[in-house]
Amino acid sequence: MAGMGDGWKMAAMSKHMAYSSPRPLTAQDSIRAAYVINELRQAIVKYRDVKVAEADGYKMFAPEIKNQPQYHFTKNWNAIRNQFGFDPARPRRLPYKKKADGEFKLIGARYTASR
């Protein structure tokens, strides 16, 4: 699969992802995006240390699978809470890459949102 690029990843993701219909972007969208990014960055900086994420209730998804391209640490309670109102400071999943030394490096955040 390595030589296939990222296309296969997107095809696999589409089976459990839903997207909103596109619409013309507005200046308000850019303002909202900047707010979300700022809030997210402030909220997850502490999770650079995976031990802090675990102490806050994030659990490794599929820990029995070794050598994953990304390791997802999941907090299902955030998914439930986000069904009633989106909060950029409440990601459901924190994806990490495992470095050569075995330490985890935080690479982003993922959300579950209401329809």
C-alpha cells in the first residue's frame, strides 16, 4: 500500500465519514476557522505528552496492533458531549506518530460532531 499514495486512505475513510455539502466560503467562515484553530492549539498543547492525555481519559485505540501508521488515543465522552455542541477544546481523538525512539509525537486532533 505504500506505493499507492494517500488515495487508498481517503477511500477507506469515506466508509465512516460524512461531509457537509459544499457552499461558497465567506469571511465569517475564515473568522470561525481561525477561532477553532486557536482554541484547539491551546487545548491540546498539554497532550504533547501522551501520558497527560492518558491521565485525562484518552485511551489507545487498538493497542494490540503494533506498528500503526498513527496511534489514536480516544476519549468517547468527548464524542458524546460534542453531539450537543461543538467545542474545539474537546477532540474525540488525538493521533500520534511513534518516533524511532518509541516516544509518541502528537500530530493533530479529530472530532465527532453532530449532524
